[in-house]
Amino acid sequence: MSIMSTGLGNDEALCVSPRRAARMLDLGLTRTYELLNSGELKSFKDGKSRRVIVASMHEYVARRLAETATEEAA
């Protein structure tokens, strides 16, 4: 299993529920919705359900890592 893996194997989901996204990112549901509302995480509505794009979660983590590296270098 690679570091970027979500533990879903070869059939990694393209999108997940906000609750699942919160678990994957180890965040609270409120913080997850804050990230969705601010555009930090991308999502869409499918009927009444909201789905968070897993790739946007990877991008969010990469941005946070880059910000941290920049702050530590300063």
C-alpha cells in the first residue's frame, strides 16, 4: 500500500460522501464542510447526496504540505 493510498485497493473510489471524506482526512465533519464551502475540496450533488472528489482531497493535502514546507524554510 502506498502512502497516498486510501486503503481502497485497485478499485479506489473517485468520489465519497462528506462523512467518508472527513474520516479519510482525519477531520471533523464541520471542518470538512468548511473546506467544501471555501472551495478547498471539490464536490458535486448527485440527487440529494453530496459527493467529494477524492482527487481534490489529494490536492488539498499536497497544498498543505507545500505550505508547511514553505513556512518551515522561512
